[in-house]
Amino acid sequence: MKANQLGSFMVPSSDVQNLHPDVLRIMRDCIVVRAEMLFERQCIRYTAICAQFEESLRYQMPPEYVYEVDNSVDMNGRVTWKRR
């Protein structure tokens, strides 16, 4: 994992408050450097470093990612990231 593998993503605030198992699966591979509550969207926007994110330029806005958790594989779930 490199410091320039930075990206942002949103998680529903209700999932975070209720400690939904998918939130734990998403966050286990991330180092969060910023979290911002978006009240109008009822979600939290995270900016994080993740090994699955593409490398970006140093002073560029971090790209936005969407996650998908596949729990059909095993109990741990498989998280995939897609750049928007």
C-alpha cells in the first residue's frame, strides 16, 4: 500500500451507527485520513488509503469509489472497489 493510493467513498450513516458487518469488511483494508458527515445525504464520506485504489497524483482530488460486498463466497465477505 502506498500513500498515493488515496480515494473517497460514502457509507450510509445508519450502517456505521449500527455497526453493520459490511462496514467492518469495508474498513478492514483502509487507513482513513478524513471523515465527513453529509447530513443532507445521511452518509459519511471517507477519504482513505487502500491497496485496492489506483495511484493518484499528489495534489489531485482523490477519486471517488463505490464498494460492493459479496458475502456469497465466505463468511468474511469479499470487497471490490470500482472507480466512479
